[in-house]
Amino acid sequence: MAKTEKSEDSGLLKLLRTDPERGMEEIVRKYSGLLYYIVRGRLLLAGLSEEDAEDCVADSFCEFWASFGRFDESKGSIKAWLAVIAGNNARDLVRKRKKEDTQVSLDQENMPELSDGFSLEGEFESREEREELIRAVRALREPDRGIIIRKFYLQQSSKEIAEALGLSVSNVDTRTHRAVGMLREKLSGRNR
């Protein structure tokens, strides 16, 4: 590591300890482009979205913040450490999404019947309307699409979904509510 980079790292670490908010702002300003470059390439090649890349970069900075106390300047630079974190997060996200895609299918022929209780398909009587609903669910972004499929087609509880997707139960419930609202809004004009 060059002397200037080492002294910059020392200054950033000191700032993180004395004024954490300003320290993280400076690190994000300085390294967000690098992390975005690392993450975006891997995720877009795997078919993931720009939003996924942005989330992965944000998660990488959060992971750095949570563990910066363990950073050892003698073993490398902040830049290298962030690059490793971002690369690992991107790889893990690609693996997670590939696993999710192989576990849940929305094929009309293989779709299980809904149990009693709330029915997402309840008001969709004709085959065309049900197919429109399926297209709308498919158009949702992950993890919302997976949550809706698991909740209303596979009849999994919020707790089961949270464990499977690595989310909190409250996050699953919030995303479910929001996704159902988006589906209702998108499909509300179908008979007009």
C-alpha cells in the first residue's frame, strides 16, 4: 500500500472513530463508484437489476460499518477491504437469486390451489383474468415476487418466508402488503 493511501486510510479511520457519520459519508463518497463498478458487472451478467446493484453496494457499506473496528491497516487498505466485501456480497446475491429461481415456479399447470382464507385470485374468475394476475405477479421485482408466491400460492407463513429469504418477519409482512397493493392497483382497471 502506498504511503498516501496508508495516510488517507489512517485519516478515514480516525474520522470514523471521532465522527462516524462524517467518516462514513467520506468513505461512501470516495469508494461508491468502485463498489458499484465491481457489483454492477457481476449482477447484470447474472440478469439482476440496477436496483439490485445499488442495494448490494449499500449493503457492502453497511457491512463495512458494522465491522470496521476489526480492520487492520497493516493487512491492507480500506479500498481493498471494501472491494472484497462488495465482491462477496455480489457473488452471494447471485447465488441466492439463482436458488430462489429454481425453487418457485409460476407455471399455470403447476400452480397449487389456494387454501381457504384470503385469495389473491378470488376476484379473477375467468382464465384470462387469472393469467393476467400471473403476469402481474411475474412482473414484480424480487424479493416481492417470491414473497407473494410463497405466501399465497405455497401457503407459507411470514416466518417461513423470512427464514427462507433471509428477511425479518416484519419486512416480509410490509413487502406483502405493499406488493398486494401494487397488484390491486395494476389490475384494478382491467374491466374498465
